[in-house]
Amino acid sequence: MKKREGLVQEIIDAAGETVEAGKYVYKLRDDGWILRCEKDKADMTWISSSGVMFDAWQTWMKTEAKTVNKHEFKKDVLWRDGDILSKANESGPDVIVCCQVNCKGKINPGTAGKIRERYPAVYTEYFEHCRAKRFSSGLMGDVLYSNIDGKTQVASLFNQYKWSREPGGTDFDVMKVTFRELFKNNEGKVIRIPYGIGCSKNESDWDTVLEIIRKEYQANGKNVVEIWKPAA
């Protein structure tokens, strides 16, 4: 590829595969995001690897992008270690942090408990939502969004009717519905999901949950999905 000056050359030199298509240079990064730069302009755009641009990228891989035809790029979840509530990058996409909740206004341990401790207003909003529907099973399948700041929201997923420390409380059919809504209606955002969501300590349940996440993301995702494990 011919040497260029400025931003286009920075994109070409960065890690990941580069494709030129029409008036743009595209960089497919290892984390699943695409950088786009118009060749004759000094600006840069972040594009999600899913949705319309994802489809276009696959088309280029089969036609114009001969140099990367060997790659089978497929949407998949990304894995992260650390604090799922860490601050979103101000220059990056908006973030949604997920947690599973029940219909009885009682906070589950784990991520939901950490959210209540750090952001009490999120719990208040959740409890009032439960009370408005009389703590009934009619809450099942709801996705409640609560703002933390200008870049981050919490999505409370009503996948569980009663509060319980025992395995078996999650309704996996309802979980499909809540993840489908989450992925379809938050295009371009980063969706953070806690490792083991809805599983208590049952590893076989986690296999089921992970399959639900992947299938719903493959079918409906127009965003980036991350699974976060607490740092050891």
C-alpha cells in the first residue's frame, strides 16, 4: 500500500486489517470495531462491526477487499477483566451495563448489589417500577433503563420472578426476550454483561446463558457486546 501522510497513514499502520474501498480507508481492529477515514480529509469515524456497516464489510471482503478474503469475520462477544462499572471512554460509544433483577423489588447479590451500593438512585427507580406493576409477574421481560451519567446507563433485565439465592430462578425463555430487546434497540452502544448473569453458581446454567447471548447477538446485535469478569 502506498505511503501516505497524516491520519490515513496512522490507520494503515495500526494493528488490524486495512481495506481501501472507494474514497475510504477502513481498519478492522482486533476488538471488533471499525475505523473509517476518508482519504482526502483529516477526520475519522468509529463504526460498529455490526448492522449496516458490518454487512458492507463482509461484502468488501468477498469483492474489493481481496487482501483479507482469508478472514472469516464473525460477530462474537468480547471478554473483559475488571470493574464492569468502570467509567466509559468520553470519546468512545455510550455504554449500557446489564444486571438481572426479580419482580419483587429485592436486589440480587452480585452486579445488581454493587450497582445499588454505588448508585442508590438506580435501585429506587427499579423499586418504583416494581411497585407500579404491583410486584407481579407482568414485569417479566421488562428492560428498565436507568441513567448513571451522560455516557452510561444500567439496563435491569427482569428475567426472574422471585428473589432467591438458589439456582433455577432464571426464566431462560424470558432472558431471550430481554437480550433481544437490548441488542435490537441500542445500535452503536457497548453492552456490558456480567460473567455468570442469571446463574448463581451453576456452571451448566452459564453454558445456557452464553448460548442465548451469542444467538441473540448474532441475530439482532447492532452494537458491541462485552462479558466482564471481576479482576482476580
